[in-house]
Amino acid sequence: MEFDLEYNSERPHLIIPEYGRHIQKLVDYCVALEDVEERNKMAKAIVDVMGNLQPHLRDVPDFKSKLWDQLFIMSDFKLDVDSPYEKLKKEVLQAKPEKLAYPKYASKYRFYGNNIQTMIDTSLTWEKGEARDALYFTIANHMKKCYLNWNKDTVDDQVIFKHLAELSKGKIDLTDKNETLSEIKDLLRKRKSSNKQSNKQSNKHSNKQRSKKK
């Protein structure tokens, strides 16, 4: 006795495998129908079956519209029926998205992070006065902290002032000011305190998870 076995490798490619081969065959059969009314009737029936196969998507906005879009995709856009929604066009589906711009660093000083340039640019829009001067030193202290995170040794305030002047294109010059930035030990203490707090929260969460398992 001989069996006519059909292997998946010999079968036509499934456009949307999630619906299975039987749904794909129904779609192909619907495309081949010559009578318009029969095609419309069968297309609606196929959409209903597709909806029953994906009950978890019923709460998704435009659920029915998505099913009709998938129906046209599975027919390779050859199905000519009256859809209750705007028909999805093949050109729209195959259109390539615009390239995303690769994030660029504001300068060669990457250890300050990408937001430091935004902070500097924003500070320059403030009116002259004590508030703006205080903001300049706040930014400089933040830069010093970032520098220490990158290089845990030490850094002179003049190095930070030089970098700030460079990033602000010479508009922020603190080199001649008589004030100094926060002490390194204070900045490092804040960082250690922050790390300890983070570790405590992490350990607390882990202990809760272990107690739940018990």
C-alpha cells in the first residue's frame, strides 16, 4: 500500500503562519470565486473565524480592521471584496520606514552624558543674575561628579571649568571666579550613599520574592 504523503517543505508558503494552512486554503479558495456576492460572503465568514482564533486580541483597538488587513495580506492583495474598512495597500505595507538618526554625542567628552549639552544650552537662555550663576555652578558640579564616575581618582576644578567653557562655546567661563566646586569626598560620599540605598531596595525586593516562594 502506498501513501501520498505531503511534506511541509513541499507545501506553499504560509504568509501568516499563525492562522494555519486551513485558513490559508480558505483564503485562496475565496480569491478564486468568480461570483462577487459569494466572495464577499465568504470573506466575512473567514474574518469571523480568524477572530475566533485570536480571542486575546479582541480588546485591541480596531480589532476587526486588523483582521481585514490580515485577510488581504494572506491573499497577497489579490482578493477583490467589499471591505467595511479602508483597504490596506500593498505599497503601504512594503514601504520602508525612514532611517532613524543615530544618536550623536554632543562632544568628545562622552563621560558627561548626552544631557549635559541640553542643560548648558538651557542655562544660557536664563536671564542674567544670581539664579543663572547658581545654575552654572550646579552644572559644573554635576560635570565633576560625572567625571569622577568615569575617572575615580581626582580632578581639578579648572579642568571642569575648561570643559564647560568648551561645551558652551566660551559663553560660560568660571575660571576667574573665586568660588570652588564641591569637594571630591562629598561627591563620592553622595554616590556611595546612593549606591547603598539602591542596594537596600534591591535586597528588600529580593527578600520579598524569596518569602513569597516559601
